[in-house]
Amino acid sequence: MGSSIDLKQMQKIEFDILRTVHTLCQENHITYYLGYGTMLGAVRHQGFIPWDDDVDIVMPRDDYRRFLQLAPQYLPEHLKLCHLGNTAPYNYDFAKIQDKRTILIEDTYSYLGIESGVYIDIFSLDGYPADEKKRRRHHKTVYFWQQLLAMYFSDPHKKRSLWKRPIVFTVQHLLSQNWIAQRLDKVKSKYPATGNAYIGYCEKPDRVIMPAAVYGTPTPYMFEGFEFNGVEQPDTYLRNLYGDYMSLPPEDQRTAHVHSVVRFRD
């Protein structure tokens, strides 16, 4: 059995993947931004949040689609692109770039028997209308399809209320990953990321859906001694997500993701 991977090693692997993705995007004029905790790490730590084991980037939908098309040709042999359209089973509506030389098993989905590698996440940025009521309605529609995907991959042995059991059974036995994925993609693509007042990746709560100007022109930030592209208005972006983002959380909240296995392959 291969040796286990500690936090620093995991961050180094993720950093190398990020550099590869950055180069691919630069050479092919694909817009991307550091996102979520990675953007926070760039602003507050000029690198990884010390206890974090995650890298997130975001791309406008058109750039995201181009990236999915080009990545298999550009990625080195040890890296693998995974997304709903090319991997089964796959329970996320965003893409991952995995290092095939490693093994990572997430506790949350261990019942699926999915064995991945150390990865970075790539999210699509989609458009949302300026009108608040329309924006909330569209968000609810996208979120419904995301939840349907989550239900499709949920643990069939989990205890549920009587009314929920037949719904989960129907979703898992009468629908397919591809059918849900195609409809989710269509719904998310209703409003282009360019030309709309708001953009973001749909999740609940919807605080990550922000005015397009917040993302704006990709802006360079130092991250572990290397420049990567981040959002144009980092203060607005990070306050929407985290509030007082420059204050460190209490020590008992400085936790990473939980993985049952993270090791090198034999």
C-alpha cells in the first residue's frame, strides 16, 4: 500500500494541478478566477489557508465548456478531468482535475465506492437576471435540479421519512445520471454569464451569486509565490461569502475536509 499523504503534501499536489490549469487557460484565452477559500487564502495568506486542503476556481460557462473540451488534450498523463459528462458514477455538477498517482476517498460518499485522486474543483459561473424575483425563482429552479442529482446519488440505505422513500426510489431507479445532467446543464445555461447583471455558481444560500462587476476583469494575486487570476473586487466577494474575512476563525473551527483515505498509489 502506498504511503499516506499529509496536509502539506496534499497542498503541494493541488498547487501543481492549479499551475497546470493556469497555463492551459492562459495559452487558450480561457477566463478563470480563484474562488471561495482559495481566493480568501490569496488575500489573507498569499497562499493556502494553513489548515485548508482544497483549491477552487470558477469560470464563466462558455469558458468552462471550452475548458472541458480542451483539457483532455493538454493535461499531462498523470492528471484526469472528471465531470458529469465523462465520468460515471459522478455526483457533482462541477468538474475536478484529479492526480491519478494518488487515491482519495471522501467519507461523505464512501458508500458509492468512488475512488478518486487528490483534486482541485472547477465551478461554472452562470448568469442570473437583474430582477430580484426572477433571480430568486431561477435560483430555486437550478437548486431543484442540483438536489435531484444529489438524491440520485444519496445513500439508498439511509433512514428517511415515509413520504421521502418513494421519491428517492423513483429518482434512483427510473432516472439516469445523464438525463439529470443534461437537464441541469440546460437550466443553468438559461442566462449567459456575459451580459447579465448577476453571475455565480448556484448553491444554498445564494450569497455567491453577485453582481458581475464583482468578478470583473481577472486580476493577478500572489498564491504560494506564483501569480494566479482572482476577482476584481475581492473585498465585496469575500465579505459576501465570509463576513469579516480577515479575522481568523477560532482554533476549533480550523478544520479541513474529512477523507477516509488519502495516499499515494503503489
